[in-house]
Amino acid sequence: MNFSPHRAPRAFTLIELLTVIAIIAILMGLLFPAIGLVKEQANKARAKNDVSNIVTAVRTYNVEYGKFPSIAGAGKAADPSAAVEDSICGDEAAGADSGTPNSLLFNTLRAIPEGLNAEPPNGRNPKKIVFFEGRSVSNVQQPRGGFVDQQGAGAGVKGSYFDPWGKQYTIIIDQNYNNVLNLQKQYKDFTDSAQDDTEDIGIRSGVGAFSLGKDNALGNAGNKAFKSGTETSDDVVSWQ
């Protein structure tokens, strides 16, 4: 009887191994940008949903109480005889560093008895209606996509609502009830060209909310314009 000798399994040559490694590297190079794009689209969709829900919550509060929720110090002019200004809170609020985090609004909308909503006798939401809900962030030091509800988070942080990129959502409310949101300080697109303050320039709405987007900068390329030529900023706004 003739027996065939056993053959040792053929191993990869060095060239074949390098070829496989190169193909894997190319595929990974193509895959990673796609994953990043999908993640960014998901973040934008979440932010768009958030700003829409914020606007809905403020409007529902208005229906329930017959007025918009107020924010301490916002909407008050230095001169008592001057016109009342729109109120604003969040990272791009005028004077945000001096005490206008969006927690001042969300404590009221979430029926949490803290801050303004703890003022006697019954706070800003005496019926204790929950107008807005959202998940808590997992990392207090780098909050993204939720509320910072943990104790010891610090003034202006605890109770604030952050977008998927780590900035507080900014909310502006029509405190003078003229149905126009004055965003001239935020977006130069809404600057009065006549510069005489005789006409309302802004968004026709009672409330607006926006996120700074991935670049964490206001407007397009930091020029404070929502639209610059044919380019539009990555800011996520409720009015579009």
C-alpha cells in the first residue's frame, strides 16, 4: 500500500501578511470617519429634539400659568422706566458668568424646589407640574447630554441641562410679550441695520433655544453669524 506523506500546513509569507495588514488598515481608515459622522448626526438629532422639547415645555408653562417662567435678574432693565428686555439663560446668555445658568429655568420646569423655585411662598411652579424631563449625566466633571443632578456639582452647574457636546443649552424668552426674540447680542444676522432701535429685529416667537454645536462656538467659524454666505453654522436652533 502506498501512503501519501503528510504535508505541513502552508504558512503565510511575509508579503501576504503585510498585504492583509494593509487591507485591514485601509478598511479601518474608511470605517472610522463613517462612525464619527454617524455619531455626529445622532448628536445633532438629539440636540434638535432637546431644543424643540424645551420650547414646548416653556410654552406649556405659559398656557398653565398665563405667563412665561421668569429668571432672576433677566428681563429687568437698569432703568425701571425703560422697556423690559427678553430674558435669557445658558452658556450664551448675557452675563452668564454672573449667575444666569439654565438651571434657573429648569428647576422651575422640572418642579425641583431649588434656586428660584424654592422662593417663598410656593416657588415659581406652585402646582409642582413637571413640564420637562431629561436624563442625568454620568460624568459630572464633563457633563454631556443631560442634567447635572448630583450634589456638590457647584454653583451654576447643578440642575443645568447640557447638550451632547458639553455646553449648556441657551434659552431666550419673550419677557416683554411682543412675540419677537431679540438675538442681536448672539447672532449678528439679527442686527438692526439702521442702528436706531426703532424696529424689532429677531425671531418671531415667544421662546427660542439653541446649542452651540460641535465647535462650541457661537455662529459660523466664530463670527457670530448663523449664516455666512453659503455656509451655515453647526449651531442647533429651535426656530429652524
